[in-house]
Amino acid sequence: MLNDLAAQGRQEHLPGPVQQAAQTEDHLFTFTTENGTRLLLHVLSDKILRFRYLTPDSPAAPDFSYAVPGPDEAHPLRPQAPTFLEFKEKTDHYRITTARLICIVWKDSLRTRVLDRSGNLLGGDEKGFHWHHDYDTGNDIVKMSQQVPSGVCYYGLGDKPANMNLRGQRFCNWGSDTYGYVKGSDPLYKNIPFFHVLQQRIAHGIFFDNTFKAFFDFAAERADVTSFWAEGGEMNYYFIYGPSLLEVTQEYTRLTCPPPLPPLWTLGYHQCKWSYFPASNVQAIASGLRERRIPCDAIYLDIDYMDGYRCFTWHPQHFPEPKRMVQELAADGFKTVVIIDPGIKIDPAYPVYQEGIKNDFFCRRADGPLMKGSVWPGQCNFPDYTRPEVREWWAGLFEGLIKDVGVKGVWNDMNEPAVFEKGTFPDDVRFGYDGQPTSHRKAHNIYGMQMARATNDGVARFSYPDRPFTITRSTYAGGQRYSSGWTGDNIASWDHLWLANIQCQRLSISGFSFIGSDIGGFIDTPNGELYSRWIALGAFHPFFRTHSSGDHGDQEPWSFGEPFTSLVRHFIELRYQLLPYVYTTFWQYSTQGTPMLRPLTFLDQNDPETYLRMAEFSLGDHLLVCPITQAGADGRWMYLPKGDWYYYWTDEARAGGAEVWASADLTRIPLFVKAGAVVPMQPVMQYVGEQVVEELTLHVYYKNGTAQSVHYDDGGEGYAYQEGQQTTRRFTVTGDAQALTIRQEIAGAYQPSYATYRVVLHGLPTAPQAVLADAQPVPLGEYPATETTVAAPAAVVSVGFGEVKIEFAAPVAEGLAKS
Ligand code: GLC
């Protein structure tokens, strides 16, 4: 079996020469080597190739994945079968060609190489697939090593608190409870084995769908080799072609399935602390927000709402009438979200424990005893969420919280799983793993994801006809289908504000866009300046929540006094105004897999200036943000991608492809809007649905040329949108020296509450003279200046308009402009 003498000492095995190659199914090719290694190469689409290697001794395990939904599961964006597929045998290799890719399998070694149809080399094996046997576990450690051409950059991999470009670093995926992590800590909570490779301006992705403890070495050990391996399971990876980085994320997200739309309120502001109790304190926080006119949609109950930390109970003294409290909060626009951990207190008098024991739903050790570990309630047992019947039971447990009490969302924590004794479960703990019983070594990395899945099923069932909301700390690839997330127990420091920015971008490009950080920091207390800067960044993160560990002091929007309370209010108000834009961006994520947060490199991978910068990112198509992460700063240098931009606060035009100084005292965050953009905004309100939106504001940014924008709307709640009650409004903006026109194409049956748009015109090259809506003159008015933004011309038009034309006062003649 050993065919590489040099490797013998390390007991390393290589596949050796190919003996047989055949097309075994429609889109599947099987290569068998002399020593019995097999490569099943599955062409999922023109852009996605799956490489699944089976070692000689391993019987093919059932083809099962928690990340990629199976053929029976609902999956609206499943990859489309290849439109072109050709298989050829050449002298020294086999060649598989799709409409976009060429894959070469070398006969002498089973190594592979992938090129695009123009012949650009995208990826090539170094040693390729190899493995060694681990005596202690009996598993094969499966490895892949690939060549690293010069200049290559790597991105993605979930929540890693490291520089955006992963090159030169090594990481591990083994979800861990990492209280007070710092830059460079690894692993953290989430396990997303997917990364991007950018080489010669062409991007592809690698998704290593293996749930065992896995490692990724991006040219760290050897500068010319990138490798990834896992302590068991199969070498099973997907090669995902872009060619743009954005498309790589889209393809990966579609493969693992994006989430459905959340209720709109979940994109509002959330207030959380460990812990708000008793009920009177929760009420006081809620009234504190309303009295100070600080918009907020959700208020959280951390572990102290429970009776002795028993999940699905209420503390009899602190929360004697939970239903009444939740109703009162709801009357004031607050949605109540409660924490639920996996540890079930060992207490014979506790019904959830009794049911778990009676039905044998808890995890067991290899020799039979129940898995016992300490978490907040003391000694606990833990549900095995990898068994469908346990998930079903767990989902059913939410009836009381959701249906009876009226809780609107559930927050899953400690689900790495975390225990106090040794961090997590011992390796021998057994799991059902949906019909393929296994140990903790294989199930660890999907425990949190399966818990969130069961939770979300329950929340969805009992919230119907409303949409569910779940948040999780741990997850695996594909977990975005079930839950939002946060980046865990960070610290109130400027370094952590920087990290929050990087981590949220990274998660977003890793398919997990519904993400935010504990604003202000979980551990320690920020000062007013840090907190306001963090709120300003959080206003551009999909999940927007302040959370802190209570023993370090208060962290409510008003805790730092003036001017900070007003600053915080100002950014939360801006978020509420931007909700139509944020929701549209979520819809793009949900329907196309497009990441909501896009790092600078993703905005222009043809511009190498973007490769090593990481603070700048866009939220959606048009807003470029760059947080201030330094105390005492009144602005910062940042890079604008090529194209024309406007500074949001002043409407000042700036040319991209250059570094610019963004002046930003505490009332501003560096924020630029792309020329040609149409940004829909709504009035400030204290919570989603507080007011009926009677007029939507369309902020239109002049461009000399043409640009597209979209606005999606469906009312933001319920499921009618899946039956056609939704509207997409596509805007085409075209500007020249004489005029600016905005064309609108409307599709869909949803009738919004607003009948008019206030079209606000930014960056016009000269004063507008007339506005015509579908050829009818419309009065020209002014959109007033605010404390932080400038006045701009505006006109009110009907939402049904086909074309709005703004004619300029003095046409700039060609010759004149030049003289
Ligand atoms: C964990 C969570 C934190 C939560 C705390 C108490 O540390 O990460 O968000 O507040 O547990 O439940």
C-alpha cells in the first residue's frame, strides 16, 4: 500500500497511478487507482466541481451532509446541472470540460488541476490527496495539499479574528467557548470550512465539507503550499469558480442554501445585557428607550429569567407574570427574545429533564452512561440534536414560550457545546448523526448548528403566521439557513471594535451574513466615545445589538451621558431610516446568496490596492463604510474603489481609485454613496411598524453615465411574500450634462402603504430647472438640511412612476466646459 518511500516513515499514503476511469453516472466520474483509492468527481454545475476521495480501506459511507441539503430537502437555489460536459482521455491525463472549467486528472498520481476555459490555471494539487492512519482513533487523517502561486490571497473561513487575507496563517475548526478572545485566538465558536482563493485577479473557493476537527494552512508552514486536513471522515471538497470573489460567495451560499427573509423588526436595534431582571428592570429599560426616543425593536432576557437556569421555565419571583410582561412590552413595540442553552439541569422534578430521560434523548458516553457536564444550572445532560426525534421534541418545547407567552425570538448560546469541566464534551460521547451513529469527534462541529435548526423549527412552528427569529453562537457551514449569529464574548476595547469589523465581513463572505458583534464589548466597559463609534459601525451590520456582561457596568444607549446619548440615538435613527435599503440587501442575500457585507477586495478585485486593506466594506450595493477604530480621531484615511462617490454627510463628490481623507467627528462614520445609486429611506420611527410609512424617500446620487439599483418590499412579516405579495422596483439612473433620468420597472403584486416617493437629488452638476414625472411637470422643492447632512433639491412623485426626468438649468456646452 505504501507507494511513496519517502513518506513511509510518516506512514503517509498516496493514491498512486490511476487504473480505471469511467463516467459512472450522468455528472459523476470515478477514478480508481492501483491501490484502490477512488476519486468520485461530481460536476454539480458549470462552476462547481466536487472532489470526494475514498481511501482503499474505507467503505463508502452514505453520502450525507449537514451543510448541503439533500435532494429531498427544500432548496430554492440548488446548483443547476452543467450546460456542457465533456470527458476525454489523453496520453497522460483525463480531462473534464464544462462551460466554464477544465479539470485535469493526472494518470500517474490522481493529482488534479483546474483551469478556466481561457486556460488560466486556477488551482493545482501539490501532493494532492493523501492520508495517514491514526492508530488512536482508527480514523484516516485525510489531507489535501495544493500549490500556492505567487501573489495569491485567501479570504473567508467564518469567524477567525485575524487579518482579512489569511495567507501565512494556520487555523483550526473546532468550535470553542472563547470568553475574552483576542486577535489571533483560534479556534473560536463557528466552524465554516470555506475559503476563497484570489489568484491573478481570478477567484475560486474551496469548501471542505467535513465536520471533524479540521485544519487549514495557508502557506504558513511552507510558503508554496496550502493544505487542509481533518482528523477523520472523507476528503470531500467543492471547487467553486467565481471568477469574481462575490460570485464565489454567492455560489457557495446557494450550494449551502441562504436563509429565508427574517421579519423586518429583526433588522432594527436590539438591546441586551446579562441580565435584565427582574421584570420591573426590563420594563424600566424599555421605558428608558422610549422616553429618550431611542428606537429599539427587541429586548433580551439572558439566563436569569429562568428558574435556576432551567430552560423553558420562568423565575417565579423575578418574572411572576411573564405573559403579561411580554404583552406589555409588545404593546410598546418591543419583541422579547430569550436565551436557551443546551444544558438541561439534572433535576428529577423538572419536566424537561424527565422527558429527556424517559425518551432517552440525551447524549451518552461510549460505555453507556449519560454525558454529564456543568454549565450555568450545575450538572446537566445534553440533548442529541443530531437525532431527528430529539430535534422534533426540542422544537415542541417552544410552544409555551412562543405561543403562550408571546416571546418572538430565541437566542441559542453555549452550543459549541460548552461545558465548564474541560471546555467541551469528551471525544467518546455518542451521537445519532441522523442515522449514522458516531462520536463527538465528528458531531462536535455541527452541534450548535443542529441545536439552532431545532430551535428555529420550534420558533417558526409556534410563531406562525409570523416569521421566526433565532440567534446562535456556534454553527457550521449552512447554518445560515436556520439562524442569525453574533461573534461571542468580545471585549470593550478599540482593538475589538476593529475585530468586530473584520469578523462580520468575514462571516458575511462565508455565507453567514446575518451577523453582528456585542456592541460596546461584552467584557469590561467602554467609554462613551468607544460605545458611540461601535454603535456607528453596528448600524451597518445586519444584526444590530448591544450586549454586555452586566458585572462590568451599564451599557444602555444613555449610560454614558451627553453628548453620547444623542450620538447613539443619531446612528440608531439612521439605521431605522435605512431599513428599506438593509431589507433589500437581505433580500439579495436570501434570493441570490449575495453577501450583505462586502470587503473592499470584493468590490474591485482587479485593483490590487484593495488586497491588503480591510477596514473598508460595503453594506449592499451602494454604501461604503469604514469605521473609526481609534480614540480621539476626527477622521481617517480610507480607500475608495474606482468610480465616483459622494460623502454621505456633505454630498461632496470624490473620485475613487484613491485614498481619501474622510472627516468624521463623533457625529459621523466615514460613509460614501456610489454615484448613480438610489437609496430608499423611511422616516425615523421608534420600532418597525410604529408608523405607517406614507412616503418613502429615494435618495438619488447623480452619475455621469448609467447605474442600476433595486428596492424590494413585502411588508416585512408573514409568508405572503412567498405567494407573490412582494414588489421589486428596479431603478435605472442615467445622467449627462443636460439631465438626470430615473426609470422605474415594477414587478410583483405587493401594494405598499406609501403612495409617493420623495426623490432627493444629490450631487447634481448644476441647479435643476424642472422635474417631469412621466412627462408631467412636478414642483421642485427642497429636502432640508439636518444637523449632520446638507439640504438637497427634491420632488414628490407617485410610486408608480415610469420615468422621472430632472432637467438642468444651464446646459453645460461641450466647448464651454473645456474653456
Ligand atoms: C455566554 C454568552 C453571553 C451570555 C452569557 C450568559 O458567555 O456568550 O452572550 O450573556 O453566556 O448567558
